[in-house]
Amino acid sequence: MNSMKRGRHDSSPRRADPHLTPGKQPKTWCGPRSGDYRDWDVEDVCVFLESRSLGQCREIFRENQIKGIVLQDLTEEHLKELKISPVGLRLELLHCFRTLCQNPPSIMKVFNDPIHGHIELHPLLVCIIDTPQFQRLRYIRQLGGSYYVFPGASHNRFEHSIGVGHLAGCLVQVLHERQSELQINQRDMLCVQIAGLCHDLGHGPFSHMFDGRFMPLANPKKQFKHEAASVKMFDHLIQSNGLESKMKEYGLHLPEDLHFIKEQIAGPPVHEDVEQFNSSQNNSTWPYVGRKEEKSFLYEIVANKRNGIDVDKWDYFARDCHHLGIQNNFDYKRFLKFARVCEVGNKKHICTRDKEVGNLYDMFHTRNCLHRRAYQHKVGNLIETMITDAFLKADPHIRIEGSDGNLYTISGSVEDMEAYTKLTDNIFQQILYSNDPDLSEAKEILRKVERRELYKYVGQTHPKASCSIKPEEYDTLPADLANSIPQTSSPEVRLSSVDFIVDVIHMDYGMKEQNPINNVRFYCKSDPCKAVKITKDQVSQLLPEKFAEQIIRVYCKRMDEKSLEAAKRYFVQWCMDNDFSKPQDGDVVAPDMTPLKASWADKEEEASDSQHNARVQKSRVKLF
């Protein structure tokens, strides 16, 4: 080892060279000047390069005035532009900068998560978590009314959001390490993690009950979506907590990176912005402004609108199954092992190995099973319907203070993020324990929920695929059901439309009638750079033929036995009139009605009965 290398590791003070002016004396590497490489000036960077035996690049970095803040964004293309020609030297520089720019453990905060174990989060993410807007998610149940059916499902949007932020970082880090040519920089990685962390900021009380049941009835013209509310809440979070300076401090470029984060949450900009963007980019069809088309794959990590395979699902599969007590058949860690980016047409998409196609069908089957067994549980949905009724009755009488002292109703609070921040599941207790006479009806409904005095389940049926019920027809269904008076006998109790609740549920693989795997691309071991499509018939003969269906459930608000018996007969007649499938208990609750429907007859059972009768008759003939 020569004396110069030994000298760099010598902690003793170096004598100043009398032939050098004080301003030209070389610096000795003693570690980062301020504890953060982003605060280095040009000379600090040069000294760092010398300390890593890369001193031959000092003059190039000095001439181009490259400071520490730039190091995290340098790519191989940038080094080529700087005329650093040896490939090995460029790779050594990039490896050196990546090692330097990785967050030191001392500034990372560790969370002990029951699903993902000990996870580390960037300090900027911690700053976002420690705000009132994010802490609000502690008081919003992840599964809404399902908690009243599954006692373990008490987890909240708070821990789910942290899990999604963590998994977003895992996936983008894997792609970054596996494919350096993608030029994923530290800004990209941080923005993807922030989007994962903040993707659910806009959820209301009882999560999907609020935007799926309450808001369409309370304010149908609003067309409220929690994704759009998440974007508004994110803006409010950043502005009210002064986090723009903190984001710049950690190397984000504003407003470009803010656009990128919000686009990952809610999709491309509104129509007018898309047109303006397209005209400014020579009629390009690329709808986003946060990142250019060569980084299109980054938009598939948090909320994948192409095929639905994203880290949001990975977390809620694992977390919900854990708390529900249901087996999770999908392992996201295996997907991470095979994920890579390939070009499909003129865009880059996240692909996986061809041998994983069966596992992805299992993933969507797991999603469907979770909906059938938990998310769309008949009692859970019924409880959410009752809570929705209570909220609708209470809506005109609740006042939530927003910005500038303005007051808002429950449904109106979505217009003001300061008021919406105060709207959580606690509104249930506010109504339940209120002495306001205007809230008495709503209060009584919630009391019934707590006492388990629920509306009665009548039955379930399916319409034919060609005759599915359209959303604009939902409001007419209770009246149509009440008009279906049983023909075989006049019921003792006459029911009206106000006695019925008709719940129309859509079950699918995440993309309505489409097979989501048709939008997934795979690569083979022999050529990992070429993306291929795998059709359903190439996988198995046992896969589903259809990927969506409607389920119609009927409930009766009357709770006495005679009314429930009459409601079931009404329901059977309604199914006959509309050519729906026979209710599962139709032969039991209305045995005199079901034989009237020829298409409901079980041909195999009829054949078996006729054969049995023939054998009995033959035996009688022989006997006599």
C-alpha cells in the first residue's frame, strides 16, 4: 500500500504545504461536513471521490459544478454526457453514489407491523404520518360494518396505509436494483412511497360504506370518490403542515413531484388538463404530467389501473385475512422475486415470469373469496345499510366546523378538508349518545344495531347475465318486489315497498366482465426482456368462463315471523316474474310456488323420481 493511501486513513493532522495558498490546500476526508451529503459543495464531492479512489473524476465533477444534492439523481446516461467513458468506471461511480444516498439507519424510523414485521420508513414519510390528517385514519375502520360480524376485524386505515407505503418502497427498490437501465432515482422511489402512504387519506366513516352507500343517497349529484378526496386531503395535509419545505429539503422537485404523487393516487389529470398536456407534447397520448412515458411502469405500483396487481391489494389481502381469520393464498414476496419491467408496444410495464400465471389467477380468486366470505357478507352489508339509514336521517342535523368557522353536514363536509378531517367513525357514537331530539330516529336505528335487532334476511338470487340490473333501476326494485303478490295464495300480511331493502352486489375479478390476466404480460426464462401474453386456455381448462356476476339480496324491515314468511313468498314470486335464479331455500319456504316455474325444475331429480316410481310400480305388478 502506498503512502498516499495510508495517509487517507491517518487520523493525525496533516501539515500544510507552504507552496500552496490557503485557498488551494487540499481537503482531507473526515466524513460528511454536515452529516448529510445533500449539503456538500463541489469541493466536498471531490474529496469524497478521492476518498473512494475515484480521484480521476474530480476535475470533471469540479468543472460541471456537481454538488451533493445532485448525486442521488445521477444515472449512467448523465455520466456519459460528462465524458466519463470507461463502462467500469461509470458503474463503480453509480454503485458508490447509491451506497452513499441510501438512507442511513440513524435517520430511519422502525415500525413493528404485525403483517410485515419490522419496517423502516423514510423520515419524510414519518413527517406525513405525524399530522392530524393522517392520524385521522386511526379512527376509520378498514372493513366498516364487517367488524360487527368478524370480532377480529378491528384494524384501521392507519396501519393499512403504512403497510402500502412500505410495500411500494419494496417493489420500486427491487426494480431499481434489478434493472439499473430504468434510471429509477431517489426522487422516484420517495414519491412512490408517499403515494402508497397517502392513497387512502380520503376515506370517510366506515370506509367503503361512506362512498359506496351513504354518499350516493345523501348527495347523488356529487359522484363522490374516495380517491379524489384523498388528493384533496393530501394537498390540505401538505399546506396546513408546511411540508413543502421539508419535501424540498429531502430532494423532491415541486410541483412536478406533487403531481406525480397525486396521479398515482387518483389517475391522470382531469380532461381539460389532459388536452392541454397533449397539445403541448405534440399530440402525445401520454396523459400524465408527473413523469414521462419512459417511466410509465411507476404508475402500476400503488394503484394499477391496467390489471389490478398492485401493492394496495397485497397489503389488504394479508392484513384483512390475518384479522378475519381467513387463509391468504397469495404470497407477494414471491411476486417480488420475479418482477421486472419489459416494453409492451411503446410503453414499459411491470411483468412477471410465465410460470407465475397460475398464482395470479389464485390471487384474483382470493380477492373474490374475500368479497364473498367477508366484504359482502349478508349480515355485514345489512348492518352497513342500517348505519347508512341512521346517517341519512342525522345528516341535516349534524354540524361540523370547517375552515373560516363554516358549518357543514356529514355529506357536505367533503367540500372542506378541515371539516372532513374531523369526520371519522366517531360520528356513530356522537349520534348514539346524543340528546338532540332531531337525532332520535337515527339514534334508535344505531341502538338496534348494538342490540342486534337487525332487519331480516329474506333471500338471495341472481339475474341472467344478459338481463343484469342497471344502476338507474335500483330505486324501483323495492316497489317492483312489493307488487309481486304471490299468485297461489293471498298472504295474511300485505307488504309495501318501504318494508323491503334490495341490495344489488357486483362480484368480479376487479375489472368488471374482463379477465384481468389478459392485461398482464409475462416473460420467459430464455428471454427476460421480451413480454408475452398468456391466454386462459394455455393455463388450465378449469378456470372460470365468466369473471363477473350480480347478486341480489333482499331484506325485510319488519321483524315478526308472519311478515318475514310473507316477505319470502313475495320474494319467490318476484324471482319467478323476472326469470331470476331460484332462491336457495325456495322449495322450503314456498313449496307450492316453485313447481310452477318450469325452468326451476331439477331434471336429474325428476328423472330419478320417475325411475323410482317405475320400479315401485313394477314391484307391485309382480306382487299382485
